[in-house]
Amino acid sequence: MDISIFDEIQKRYELTENLFKLLKKNSNVRSQVGYESNHFSEIDDELEAIKDLFIIDAFAAFERLLRNRVLDSLGSQENELSVRLAKVVRNESEYIKIEYLLDVLKNFADPGRIGLIKQIKKYRDRVAHGKRLLTYSPVKPVDIYVIFEVIRLAAVTLTNNSIHRQPHVDTSTFL
Amino acid sequence: MLEEHDNFNDNTVKEFKQNIQNLYPKVKRWLKGMTFWEENINIHEEYAVPYKIAELYIYKDDNFLCKIKPVGAHIIAADGRADLIGKKDKLSLVFFKDLSQSNTEANDSNEIDNTGINRNVLYEGYEGTQWYVSWGKRKISLLTEEIFLKAMEEVSGYKHL
């Protein structure tokens, strides 16, 4: 996965936002797509809910990038014991609290940026875990494009500190 | 349950309430010939005791134009948000405080995370501590009389002469 994924997500959101503008402006479009409400505030609310899905999408892409980077940091496996231990670490790496990984990034990027990623994560948790209607939001976004940029900047930190891997050696025979 | 008079709210909330209180007189000064109405609402934020704050309704000749609705003090990459809501559209007003006052937030380990970041990296149009209109796509404008009237026209369709 490379960081162009974040441009793609932003592009998809931009298209959605433009479609909603059209929906708001044009009553013919609303009737053609079977959208019955003519209250602009309701259309705004629909878009707000869709924005949350894009935040989940962008954060998920970032989290995948970060966890892949954890796996890349495992050293080469030169013997069977190392291979087996590495396999355990690989399996468990999905369960490492992302906050621990983000704290490591503070040494490589503006800590303020990483603090913002943690805020976005809190917001993402509330939406993704179905607590949107049950709990008060810990933090609220203003401009989704700012959120995209915060995530993209953190992803750039990861790729700027990536490992240039040696050609892959098949170690499956050890297992 | 804790209530506002427990005086438990953090500085972020106190500053937000103060910034809203400073904003309304300015808006009233800019909008000559309008009628205003304030109504208290409750804001619930996870890291704050629920608190009361006023919404500002703006009318012209008994016709509703728009309202300023405070949204919250704990905002991602900003230090307060209020929405300007009209019949046609909605825009956000955002407050940024001095970055040297370094934004912080408690994390899960009861440590403090710094959430301050150079505003110019994230926003186009940042000029210092103040209220701004957020137009989306990371563009903001310092809230002046001219910009407020432009924003009000956009959300309400009413052109103030």
C-alpha cells in the first residue's frame, strides 16, 4: 500500500460532496433519486453521516500502513526459531494498541501532528464502534479535508522512514 | 452526575465560553437593523461537564435569517467551533488560540498529548488567534464584518446592504 490511497479516498469524498451540493440545489435531482425531504438541514445531516464513513476509511488505510510498517521492522529470519518467533509476533501485531505505535512516531514527526491523529482515532472509535448515538463525542471535526491532511502527513512520516527490503527469501520450508 | 456549577470544567471549555461571549457583541455591532435573540442550549462533551451556552438567533423584519450555534470546545485541529446555520446552508466558525499556549489533551494513560500544530500547515488563510469562517477544503478567512456578511449571505441568501 502506498500513500496515494489517501488521495483516492479524498477524491471519492470530493465527488460525494459535489453530488450532495447538486442534490441540495436541484429539486429535480432530488425527485429523480427519490429523495423526499426538501429540508436542507436534513441533507446536511446525511452528508455529515457520510463524512464519518470517509474518516473511518482514511483512518483504516493509515492503520494498515502503520501495522505493515511494524511487520517490516522485524529482522530477517535466519533460523527456524527466529522464523517461528517472528510468526508469533506477526500474528499478535494486529493487537498492539495503536496508541503505543503512535507514541513511537512522536520521535520522528511533530508530536502535535501525532496528537491530532490520536484525536481522530478517538472520534473514529466512537463512530466505528456504534457509539455515535449513545455517547458524547470526545472531539469533533470541523473540516474533513483537514483530517485527510493530518492523516496524509502522518503517512508521509511512515514512508519517509520505510525499510528498503532485500528480495524476499522463502522461509516457509522452516515451518 | 456532575453539573456545571460544580465548576469542574477545564480551561478549554472556559476559554470557549469566553470566546463565544466575545463574538456575539461583535456580530451584533456588524448587523445594524437586525433583531437578535439568545437562547441557552446544553453542550455535552465527553471530557467536560455538560454546560450551558447561548445560541444567537438573527432576524430581519421578523424573518429568521440564521443562527450561531456553539458546537464545542474540543475540536480536532482547532480550539472551538460554532456553526452558522441558515435556511440555505451551514458554515462553521472556528476559533484558534495562540499556538504557544500549546493545546494538550489527556490520553488513555493519563499522560498529556500535545495536539498543537502550526496552523499554516493545515489551513490556508490563518492569520493568528481569532475567530475564522471555515469554507471547507482547508480554506479559512479571519472573521471580519465583511467576511461575516459574506458567510451570512451564503447560508441565508440575505444580502445585507
